[in-house]
Amino acid sequence: MDPYILNFTPTGMIPVREMTPHVPIEPGEIIEQTLEAIELGANMIHLHARDPQTGLPTYKKELYAEIIGGIRKKDKDVVLCVSTSGRNFNEFEKRSDVLNLNGELKPDFGSLTLSSLNFNNQASINTPRMIQDLAGAMLERTIRPELEAFDLGMINYAKYLIKKKLIQPPYYFNLILGNIACAQPNLLSLGLMIQELPDQSLFSAGAVGNPQLKINLMSLLAGGGVRVGLEDNIWYDEQRSRLATNTDLVKRVVQIGSELGRRPYRPKEARKFLGL
């Protein structure tokens, strides 16, 4: 079977208990659901930390350390990526805080959104200076950037970072479609984004909301990986009649991938594929 990256996104910054009881908030819940996903085939984890008291996103490396330590206690091979999102915090010191973890707590990847963008009710501000400073910090710390592209322009900006020698191959992209102000979740948009990727690029694709599964399947058919989890979509079906669990979403995409003759990389294989 042809292997692929299964990038699991358990929590994100938006889902809260009022929206779904299934979203993991506390470190122990994130650890537990991540380990379950690894058992099902997840080989790369895109982590967000939440304040256990408020349930809101936090940048603090101490909480990330608790989550990373809990995962690596059980699985030392799975690829771990931490968020440096600018949606809630836009000071470099806060956004880069998690990049300062050391030893077994040091993440393999850090997210790097390649431009500013508008979500439905909120902006994510990523100035050129912030993007380059975060890329430079990751390069200095030998943490790989998880390049988040929501449209073609962001892929072009990645090429600019390559010219400035701020990112090194192989380049791993998360292509995220369906956001209101970005590339829409259809075959043409995904194909154009894949076509524009620089040489020596690897990619996974996902979508915001209902089209998550559709874009996952398109990516698998195109030879890429998938990004899947409650961060991007809390519903199991497009009619929104059933709230999903992370296990539901991971299990379904693995089963369908199997029917297409594809399987997730084992974590050690994923590390080699991603150039770690």
C-alpha cells in the first residue's frame, strides 16, 4: 500500500465545550485522544494547548511541555508539531515561547502560517516580519516549519522564504481549503495549489468545516496526506446531524484510504519521509 502522512489536529483554537463535548481541552484529554489516534494510524500531531481553567487557547510552553511529555512517554516516534498561531496572540515572545522547549520536550515542527487571513469572525495577523522571525527561530532551533497555506499567495510566499534561506527542504505543507476568505474546497483549487508547490515539497490537505472529508479524499487520490480532526470540523456528516469525535474522523479516513490502496506511514517511516 502507498503510505501517507496522517496529520491529526485534536483541539485547535475554536471548538469549546458549548459547541461539542468531544473536544479535548485539558492536557490529559489531549494526550489520551492523541494516543488513541496514533493507535488508529496518526503519525503527525498538530498540537494546540488550552488553559485548563478557562478552556481558552494558551501560548505557554509549560502546558505544551505537559502534553508533549505525556505523548512521548508512550510514543517517542510520532511527529509532534506545535502551534505558533497569531489568531489570539501576536507578540513574537508569546508565539515563539513553545519553540524554547528542550530535550525530549522539543517539538519536531512548529506551525508557520504564510500570510495574514480573515476567518468568519476573526483575523489571524501574520506580518512579513513575524513570519520571517518565526521561521528564523525554527531554523536556529532545528525545528521544522509546518507551512500552512490557505491560498496560492501563501505558497508563493513560501518560495520567497526559500530564496531568503529561512526554510530548508523537504518542505512540508498543510493545504487548508474552505475558509471564507481563502481558496475554496474544490478539485480545481486543490489542484492549483498542489501544482504551485516548490520542488522537494510534501503535502497534506484538509478543509474547514463540512468539506473536510471531501478534501481529505481528493488529497489521497492526488498522492498526498490528510489533515483531520476536531480543530477543523466538529461534525461527522454534512447535514450536521451528528457531532463527531476525533476517533470517528480518524477511523473513517483510514478506512476509506485503505479502500484506495493507501495506509498511514508508521511514525518511524513518517520521520524519515519528512526528513527528520
